[in-house]
Amino acid sequence: MPERFERWRDLLAGLRPRYLRLLVVWSRVQPRRDAPPDWSQPADGCLRGRPPCEPFAGVRDELRAARAAGLQVVVTILATPRWAAARPAGCERPGTQPSSRMPAGLGAYRALVRSLLAEGRRDGADLRFWSAWNEPNHPAFLNPQRAGCGADAPGLAPARYARLVRALRAELDAAPGDQRIVLGETAALRSSTATTTGAADFARALPRDVACSAGVWAQHAYVDVESDLAGDADPGAVVRDVEAALASHGCAGPPPRVWVTETGVAAGSGRDGCRALARALQAWAGDPRVDAAFQYTFREDDAFQVGLADAELTRLRPAYAAWRGAADGTPAHC
């Protein structure tokens, strides 16, 4: 590893992570119908073009790094390629792109999953956990949410997401090894609108065979972040509401565990943000249903500024102390 990254690697390792959430951007790894997914597609290692940079061989190198670090990979798929996307339907926000639409058919989606399973076997990576789609209740990622442009129009997203889950399960069950479905990955939306589906509403509307098919529900829950992508729900309340919605299905056996697979505080929130994040992490640690929480991201994504370090890797944010305290089981020194 280049010397300029070593300090940041060590700071990340100090949080003792157990999982790597791997975002598989389908439109990036397979932009053409007539070519298979390219898991070694070169990446510049910059942050949306901003240095410092260190080129790497795409998903293949990410999987090898996860194996070397002893991390379990949580695969999350997103972004339909233009060639695989369904036509516009139902209610969409202006400017909706093909990458935010449901795949037109499931054959190409299943082939993507098979290809990544094979890549994982070649790279020796533990691809145990799989999420069918990122934020399926948010129109930035899955459309249409509803049949018409009204909050009372019939919802479409839960049933269409269920089709993806069933397709994913069929491929995972046919493959060797222990692969498990992670449901949800829902945005922290408090209630439904014409173009969105509230997180609890989404969980409640899932077909029972899907809602009862997995041992983990993934929920996004940001702390005091004002952003369309972050959602508007209180981070504690959204987890409780989703837990209640899942319980309404009356599934046999224990209720699913909850993973908070995206959280963070705004970049400029300083010590107040650190303390707020520490309280949220402590509350989730005390919830017997919540098993894990994931920071999004360590290095700041300047399109969604909730990182623990700035994009240029020159400054560590106060929120790091909240995670360090959680990792050490000690009060956060914000």
C-alpha cells in the first residue's frame, strides 16, 4: 500500500470492522448487453476524480482486499444498465434515468449474480450476504414506486422488489456454499408520498413469502442529516417502526435481525454530531434486535458528505471518535 494511505488504513482498522459492504453498480460493470460483467474493470482510486488516487482492478481487487482483511462481504446491487432497464411506467420524478428503473426481465439480473458468485469463488472471497437492491423504496434507485402520482395510488415497488429477491434466492440456492439473503436496504423514509415508499410501509407491503424468507433486514438510518437521499425519519424510530412492520407478517420462528447498513452524521456537525452519532450507536447496541451498524463512508463521498475523513484524506472528522468508542466499548471522546 502506498505510504500516503497507510495512516488511514490503520485508523480504519482501529474500528475493527467485520464486514465490507460491496456496492455492485451493475451499469458500470456491464454497460453492454453483448459483454459479460467485467469484475476487473479499472478504477482510478480517486474520489470522483479528486486525489489522492491509487488505481485498482475494480471489484476483483475489492474482493481480494476483503479476503486479506478477513472481512465478510455484504453484496448490494444497484443501477440497472440502460440496455436492461424497463420502460418508464407509473409515477416517476422528472429526470429519472434508466439506472433508476426496475430491470425489464430477470434473466440478465440472474446472470449478473451467477457471474459474481463465480468471481468470488475464484478470488477466495466470502460472499455470504446478498442484498437484492439498494434502497428499493427510494426513486433514486427503483422506479416506479407507485402506479400513479398520488400517495394513495397503488404501490408497485414492494412487489417488484420481491421479484428481484426471489430471483436472487434462486441463484444463491443453486450455488455451492452458504449464501444468505439480506432484505430491505431501505432508505429512512418516515412516510410514503407519490414517488416514495416509507420504510415501514415497504416492509409491511412485502409479500409474506419474501418478508419471512430472510434472517436479516437492512435499514439505512442517518443521524441529523438533511438530504433527500438520507431520508427524513428519526434513526431510532425508523428501526422500531420497521421491526413492528415485519412482526405484522406473523412469520414462523424468530424475527429477523436488523443491520443498520448505512449511517453517519453531516460533515460539518463537529462535536455535536459526534455525540449524536455516539448516542445512536449506543441505542442500537442496546437493542437486542440490532446486530450491526455500518458507516457510510470512511473517506468522504463529496456527493453525500457524511464521511469520517475528508475526501482529500487530510483531516479526520470528530465523528470518528463515536465509532472508536463503540468499537472499544468505551465512552466516545468527542
